[in-house]
Amino acid sequence: MILSLLTNPVLLPALIGAGVSLLMGLVILLVFRFFRVETNPLQKLIEDVLPGVNCGGCGYSGCAAYAAALADGSEPLTTLCTAGGQDTATDVAAVMGQEAGTVIPTVANVFCQGTTKNTHKRYDYTGPEHCAAATGLFSGPNSCTFGCLGFGDCVAVCEFNAIYIEDGIAHINHENCTACGKCVDACPKHIIHMIPKHELATNVTCSNHWPPKIVRKACTVGCIACGRCVRVCPVDAIVIEDNLAVIDQVSCIHCGKCIEVCPTKAIREGLLGGPAKAGA
């Protein structure tokens, strides 16, 4: 009977397959038993209080990597989670038995107001619809060579629906932004910066460094370095650097006087954006 089973064209392959599967299962169990990497119990505790969005805003590849660095002592800062903010930093510090540090929430900001209403085209661009590609052709088709091109390279890398294109430029939905910084790296114009959220009260939302005469031809809301904001600031928080007004957010008291006197409306209150539009 055994001989007949071994010569059966159907049962023999099945028996061989079962034997191989059993052998491989034993090999896997042995590998897991003798080569597994022991996980620091503290790492699991830290992971449990991290938000788990794996945005990379902390500078690590994800929450697990950040937790591992904290657990083994290679990372001393418990305040790096941009997505979780102060609450997460406090929870992590509690797990590690430390004092909670202070977290200043950050968010991405687009330093450009050069919408299709405020700028014009210098030429018809027919190349790949990517900001990086368009920038390589005479800095792009927009009249402002420093401004947003609106092809959405930043949108493509954002995993949190925090960026959308409207009126030809990028806008940030600061409610969704985790401050991961991927949009900053993706922008070939370097006009997206991570800033503390309290800085959103008053911003020079322009990145053009050309002389005033050229700026006026390029964008109706560009900074022309007139210096009016500098003169009215009661705390000397504004200076002109390379034809562009710059506000020191540490000194700024957000009185709004600079906004009132800016002739081109290059200084504004709040983030250039808001909640994402439906379907954005």
C-alpha cells in the first residue's frame, strides 16, 4: 500500500510539497528563535504615545525610528514630534521620566502672493508640468522669477492633504500641516519655509529680491522695499535686506501698523491658505 502511495502521480507531489512546507516552517521558527532582535521595552512605550503618522518631521524615517533613538539615548530631545506638538512631547517626557520641554508649533508657509491676478506670463510654457522642470527654462513662465509656478510639486509630495493650488499658486491648509518639511525640499523656488505658528500673525508674503521698478512690473503685490514698514514699526522689528522687508518675529508685537502702511499689500496677517478646498 505504501508503495502504491509513493507511485501515485497525485499523492506523491502532495506529500513532497507538504514535507518541504514543514521543513521551511521549522527553518523559519529556528531563524526567528536564534536571530531575532530584542526590542527595548521603552521603545514600545514611546511608540504608543507618538501619533503614528510617520511624517518625518522629527528628522527620522518614522515614529518607530524616533522612538528607538529616544529609547537607546542617541536622541536627547523629546520635543521633535511636529505632528503631535506639546501634548505628545509631554507624554513622551512622562514615559521617559523627564521634564517636558516646550514645543513651538511650526507650519509650512508659502512666501508668495503672485496669483494669476497679480502676475502675468512672460511666455507660453509647453514643457512638463512640474515646477522643477519649468524653473530650468528661464526661471519659469511667470513674470515674477522668484514666485510660485503653481504646478504642484509641493502638492505631489504632501501626504496629509495640506497643500492645494488656487489662482495659480500653492496654499497651505495649516490645520492639516504636520510640518514634515517635504514641501520645503520639493519647491525649486525655495519660497516655502517652516515657521512657528505664532509668526503667522504678520508676514512679508513675498520672496522677490529685484529692485522696486522691476518688482512692480512683475507683481502688483510684491515688496518694493519702500521702507514705510520700517519707519512705523514701534519696536524696530523690520529691516530691509536685499530689497525685501524682513520681520523679526521674536521682536514683532503684531500691532499691524506695517500692514496698514504697506502700499502693495505685501505684508499680511495670517497664513496664505486655510482649510483645504473640497476635492483639493
